Amino acid sequence: MALKKWKIKKTEIVFNHKWYKLRRDEVELPNGRLVDDYFVSVRPDVVVIFALTADDQVVMVRQYKHGTGEVVEELPGGVIDEGETAEEAAKRELIEETGYSSEDFRLINILIDNPTKDTNKINLFLATNAKKTAGQNLDENEEIEVFTLAVDELKNKIAKGEIKVSGTVAGVFLALNHLNG
């Protein structure tokens, strides 16, 4: 059976803010049924960076995330700004959030976090030989702690559910697979 895309009959932005856009689509399913209120979050693409130091430590961040009301540990990352490439965003976010930089950035995968309701993609980068070269340069609403973990300790924290951000979990294992491949 060949699956078919839904046909968009009508689309409108019903909420438009600099941080969030909500789109309402009227779609026709392959069986001809019409759905007149399918809502989609229109979000910019993001980057996540697996930064590995020369002594095999992974650069991590700890910060409060209001959506879940939790302090989480994750790989550094952020939004790709308009006019910026994914690699430029990855380099910028790594140094802004952590003060670390690297001369070796490689895109290793592009992930989809929530294909049912979100438009954005996660660009996963591997940065090797990362070095602390600057202080943090955080946005006014950011408070981020930087720390490093050995790979085995990082895998153990994921296995115990202490690190649970999906992009980070996927990113860690994809980056390790890439390094060991």
C-alpha cells in the first residue's frame, strides 16, 4: 500500500507571536474525508550539539524548562536564527551557552521531534576537540549551568532516566555511533 500525503485545502495562521505561531489547516485525507481544524505549531528549526573535549568529556548544560516545570540536563542547542545556516547556529549556540568552541563541526543527522503537530527539525552536530575559549553570553531569560560528563557516566544517566530530553538522548547515541563507526 502506498501512503499518500494529505491535501491542504486552506491554511491560516491563527496565532502569530515572535516566539510561537499556530497554523490551522483544512485538509483532505486520502479517503476524501475533510478535517477542517488540524492545528500545527510552526516553529523554527533548531540545533543540538554533541561537543566532545580532547579528554573525552561531553559538554552539557543544566537549565530550567518552563514547559515541563523541570530543571533538565541536556546537550547545548537552540534556534536557528533567520538568515543563519544550521552550522553557524550550532557554533553560535555552543559558545553562547557554554563558552566552548570547536574547529571541527559536522552535521551528523536531522531529526524530527514531533511530526504530528510541529514543523521544526533538529539538526544534530558533532563538535570534536571542544575547548573552553570564552565566558557564557546568555540571553536575558537564560540561566544555564555548564558541566562535563564522561561518556560512560552520560550513558548511565540516560539509562536511569536522569537525562530525558529526546533530542539529547537521540543525539548522544547517534553521535557515539558516528564516532565509533
